[in-house]
Amino acid sequence: MTQLATLPDGRQIHCVNTYEVDFSVHEIFNDDLESHGIELPADGVYLDVGANIGLFALHLLDVCPTARVFAYEPMPEAFAALEKNLTGRGMAFALGLGAAPGTAEFEYFPGITALSSCHGAVSAEMARGLKRMLAGAPADAEVADILDKTGAAERTAADPAFVEQLFTTCKVQATIDTLSHQIRQHGLERIDLLKIDTEGAEKEVLAGLDEDHWPLVRQMVVEVHLGREETDLMERQLQARGFRTQIGHHPLSNSGVPVFHIYAKRD
């Protein structure tokens, strides 16, 4: 059963947890892609891998109403909200993307769905960082402001059991496909922007892209959850494939959580 949350413009969207929406809206809607060299053609083809409830996909459709948007989310509860949010506007798929077709076991966080990952070490590190902030550890001013708006910090202080509830997990089996199989299945001749936010599975997603499909990808935004060293390595690999790149800091990175963005565009 999905819940309804209200966006800053008054629209209602479906979600799993209303308190997650404010943080995600701030992160997505305030990321000025153009300042990082990313262009959004009005009739573009966009792939949102790790779409969660679809806020990034909705943002793309707001900016580019005639775009084709393909959104992928393997967690059933988040997918249910995604599918409702994109009805009549974009295509939603209950899939994760990886290096090979099959299934994968995910650590699912019902209380903070965006932490869900098939890499337990990554989700655990993210959870530790968020717990520290909710417990009152110094946070980036931007992050602290968002936490205040969501009421998470206040609720945590009043109800310590809420924290345990937030970080309770369960195992979920999900279907995995490859990016190249999706390209072939949908007859895609170009990808104007490939956005990847998969809580540690970034390398696996790209490993599922065949060599002959790499030239179809014109731009990428990758959220890397594997630390600065892996971010730098991935940046060099993308540069070797002809992309110009920039590295951006996720708001949480200033609070000790090792998350970075890579913005990549072909010359």
C-alpha cells in the first residue's frame, strides 16, 4: 500500500514513506545538471536505473514532457509507487540491472527505501552515517536543514525506537537484467542520459553494457557509493571511453558518508 506525499509545487505523488520525500526532492530537484555540462533534449531518451519512487524520472518529464523515460526499480514497494507515479508518462520496470540476467538478494530497508542494496556493506555504511547524524553528530548545514524539515531529528529524539524501526531490514529477491538486453528489447538507438543510483551496484550495471552499445550512451550521471578511490577509478574509465567528466559531492558526503556523483558527457 503506497502513501501520498505532497511536492513543493502542490502535486501529490505516491511513496513508501512520506518523510523520505523531502530529502529526495531536495537532492534531485536542486541538482543543477546544466552546471555540470549535462543537457536534457526535449525529445530525449532517458534511462533511470535505481529509480526508487520515480522523483528523478518525474523531474525529467517536467523539463522534457515529450521525452521517453525508462525507469528501473527492483524493490516491490518502491516499484508500486514508481509505477503509479509514471502512469501515462513513462515506462516503469520491476527490475534491477546488472552484469548478467538472473536474480539477486537485496537488503531492503522498509523505513528508508533508498538505502536498499544488493551490497550489504554499502547499505550498512550508509546506515551508519545516517544513524550518526540522527543521533546528533555534526552534519553539513544543508543536510541538517533537510533533516529539520522532515522532522526526522525531532522524532528521533522523542522516540528512540523510531531509529531502530528506520534501519530494520529484510531480504528481498529481485529479478536482474542487463542494460544491453533492455536496449535491444526496446529498440533504443540512443540514450541521451543514463542515470545510475544503485547503492553500490554501479559497476555491475555498466558491466551489463555490451561494447557495441557504449557509443549509444551520450551522457551519464552516476551516484557512486564505493568511496572516493572507486569514484576516481570509475571517472578514469569513463574518460578512457571518450567522456568528459566532473565529480560532484552528494550532500551526505560532507557528513562523512562516502557518496559522490560523476557527471559524464561525450565530446
